[in-house]
Amino acid sequence: MEGGKPEKQPMDFETGPANPHDLVSSDDEIDYSVEPEFYDPKLDDVDELWVNKQRKSRSSDAVLSCPACFTTLCLDSQRHEKYVTQYRAMFVRNCTVRTDQILREGKQQKKSKRKRKTNAGPDLGSSEPKDDAQGLIYRPVCCSVCSTEVGVLDEEEVYHFFNVIPSNS
């Protein structure tokens, strides 16, 4: 200790300063009179031009994002007329189609009270079931970033999203 002042102790990088009064707020070190390097007031306009170019100037009901990681899945979507939380789209990004799984929209078959004839069995000669009996075929669609299931892809290659976060477009 020289002249009544305590000697400055070296700082240990793992534990921090030896004296807690030596701490300095990061706000004290920031010069607010200079505009930050990472701020660009024109960036929103540039982003809007990019999105319009991607959409080819078509209007969209919503921009769709993954509910788990907020990754953008679709810039050009159409809201379902009846189910307002569902959307359909043809052009997507950051989506993976699960080709190893098939989902079927089966038609409800009414149970017949009549007894079935024993000699009339199913047609075992055809390997493909008829569409009327099986319904529409869908494949699950997942977010390619976090693998959250966000919708399905139908046979006509239209994406149907039901587990997404919509944003105003």
C-alpha cells in the first residue's frame, strides 16, 4: 500500500476482478453519440424488395414460420376458407418432406347390417388399392432446421400447413 491507496490487484479471468468495486458497467463504455455499425435504417426496405422478388409481386395472406424455431417456411401462402389457422402453398423453403411416411385421409365406411357374402373377398390380384377405398394420400412435412412437423404434402404437390405461425405479409 503506497500513500494510503491500495495496490490494484491483477484480474483473474476465470473468477473476475478481486475487488467487486472495480467492476465497470458496459453502459459506461458505450459512446451513444456515434451510430452503431450494425444498424442500417434502410435494411427493412432492402428486405421488402427481396421478399417481393421472391414472390414475383404476388400477394400473400401470410408469411409462415416454424412454431418451434421461427424459421421462415413460406413467403407466399393462401389461408383456408373455413379453417383460419390452416394455409396452403406451392412454393416453400426450409421444409423437408418425409418420404418414408404416408398419411391417408380415409373415408368413413358405414357398417352394413347385412351379412357379407363369404365367397366375395377382396381383389387380391391388384397391388394398388383403389382411391375410393383408401382416400387421399399425404406425406408429412417438417421444418428442416428443427424437424417439427408443420403440415403435409398432397398428391398434387400442394403443401397444407396447420402447425405454423402466420405473420402479416
